[in-house]
Amino acid sequence: MIRSPGSVGFESRRTPVASSRLTNAIATSLAIGTLSLCFVVALTILSIKASMALPFAG
């Protein structure tokens, strides 16, 4: 078995998996998704509270 030069065991030179631009784009989309989910939950809670405050007509 031939060992590649400069590598010891599982340790080798680290190579970047994704560019920083892609990482920033993913982080931005996750942040926007989280904020929109929080907005939808808050809107749902407010609408439930508003519908419970209305008198029951039946």
C-alpha cells in the first residue's frame, strides 16, 4: 500500500467544502425562513385570540 505524501492517518490538508458566498446565502435563507415562520405563528396566535374575543352567534 502506498501512502500519499504529507498525510498521517485520517489527517490531511483541509479543503473548503463550499464557498463562503454559498455559506452566506444558506445562512441568509435560513434566517429569512425563521423570521417568516415566527411571523406566521404570531399572526396565527393573534387571529385565534381575536376570534375567541368575538361573541358566539349561534
